[in-house]
Amino acid sequence: MDDIKNFTDFKELNELAHPSHIHLHDPRQGYLSRFNELYRSYQRLENYMHDSNQPQEDIDKVKAKADELFNHLRTLNK
């Protein structure tokens, strides 16, 4: 409290400590966001392969991997 010299410093400190500025991070949220990004990467790869006229077998393999990832994620959230 010695660092707070006047009322304006205290007011700024109080504004920084307002509950709207405090963000609690859930570790599961970070885990889910990584899964989400990986799933989107599979979708982008599938679209790229489709646009570049890759064999349908390869596209189906990527789609199966994305579905496997999504099903794994669904079992984690139960």
C-alpha cells in the first residue's frame, strides 16, 4: 500500500481489479481448444485435397481421422 500515493492511483488499481478484468482459465478449455484446432486442420486438409483433385480414397482417410478425433473428444466430455 506504500506504492499508492494518491487517490487516482488507488482508483486505477481498483479498476484493474474489477471482476470484469479477471479471467479464470479452465485447463480443460485449453485442451478442448487444441482439439478444436486440430479438427479444423483436418477439415482444411480435406477441403484442400478435394480442390486439388486428390484421390477419393485419400480424402476418405483424412475424413475418417477427423471423425475418429471428434468421437474421441465426445467420449472425453461425457
